[in-house]
Amino acid sequence: MFDAAPQLEVFPRDLEMRRVDPDRNMKRFYRMTVQRDLFGGSSLIREWGRIGTRGQTLIEHHPDEGQAINSLLKLARTKQNRGYGG
């Protein structure tokens, strides 16, 4: 009947960025994901490291999903200023 187009997300919940500079032997990734928790809040899960490795993980707890997404967007701006791209 109706072909409903998929709705685009206004605010990202998942983001992966990379920074590659062969002259400096730099191959890094930075991944962020917002997930709801069992207690009504949300968590921002941050993973980073060298591409091809497991990297490190940090979990930030936030009282609601909006604050977790705001934190994700702020970190994304910071990483873009440091040379990371989507």
C-alpha cells in the first residue's frame, strides 16, 4: 500500500570516526554509542585505539538519553577539530 520511507535520525546514537596519517604512522579509530540502561538513564560507550586492535573502552553514565547524546555531539566536535573524520 504505502511505501513509507525510513525516518532519518535527527540525533546520532552511533558514531565512528577515523584518523589516518601515513607520514606519522597514525591509524586511529574513535567509536561512540548511546544505549539505554536498566535504571531509566543512558550510557555513552566510548571506544578508541589503533585500527586493527581492540582498543580501550570507557562508559559514561547520564541521567537521560538527551544528555548522553549531547555529550556524544560535543566529543564528536572535539575529535573533528583534532583531525578525525567520519
